[in-house]
Amino acid sequence: MFDPGGMEQPLPTTYFRPRESERGPYTEKKIGDEWVALWETAALPEDAKVTHVVVIAYRGDKPVLAWQSGRLSLPEGDVREGEAAEDAVRRVVLEQCGILEPAIRHLGHFKYTAGRLNQKYPEGTVVYDALYGVEVGSLADFPADRAYERRMVLQRDLNEVLRSSYIERRREYTDTLDRWLVERIKASMRAN
């Protein structure tokens, strides 16, 4: 660090990550000149146009991920025209992980507002990219889409996928996942 008085100060050797309660609210993210996005954990509005779903699935305490072309990823996909978001979740987890009977829970969403240079939507159009949590009811032998394989992994593997593949959304996804995991643990303890 440079001291304008001419004396250099040593850099601090330790940095602390702020606790969840000390972090500020999420800020808007500008994505090129096409979108402005804001993370929300409230329920989706009734008239929400969800265009993309991302899923974090668990069977017991093991995350279930999609494996394609030598890479792990969260099951995700675009919502088809006329398809409800939860129906898209069911389709995506069946195609990419072979998950049957998913118990679906909305965890949060990015609210995207189209900018003036957006080529697909008029300026001001609002669409949603939603994150869902899934408790696996049962599993098919294989994913419906043969381009995918299913992987049951450790929590650290899921954390690594979030860190390496979802860089733009990592904070929002990990904070939301942490809250959901705590709720799942508490529910499991009450049941026992």
C-alpha cells in the first residue's frame, strides 16, 4: 500500500470474510448492455416469465449433478414456450440426471430487465432465471437424455462446481444453498 507521505505501509496479512449478517444486500449486476439483473429470494410473481431454470438436487445428504463431456454441472435448461417453470424443472432433472418424483422448492431467482441494446426482448422486458432445490424421490436407471450421466457427489464437489462454473452467480447460489442446507438439517433433526 502506498503512503502519500512517502512511507510505505505493510500489507495486512489476514483478511476476514464477513459473516452472513454483516454482508450487504445484493446489488444489481449489469450484464453487457443487454441486461440488468437482481437476485431475490422472495416467491416468484404470479405472472413471472421464467426463461431458465437451474437445479440443486439432493438424495439424502448427497448432491446429484449432471455429467456431460467430462464436466460436472448443475442440471439446468431453458423453459420451453408454454411450459411452467416447475414442469421445466421436472423435465430437466429427468433428462440430465434421471430424477423421478422430485420434491421441488423455489430457492431464489434473478430478475432480468432488458436494456435498450437487447436484441431478443424490448427494453424494460422482465424475465426470470430461477434456482430450485430438489429432494430426489427416486431415480431412473439412466438420465432420459443419453448425452448425460448422473453423478452422486460429496458436498465439497458441489461447492467446487459452484466456485468454478457459476462465477457470476456464485455468491447468490452459495448463500441461498447454505440457508436451505441448514433448514434441511434442522428438519431432519426434528424428525429423529
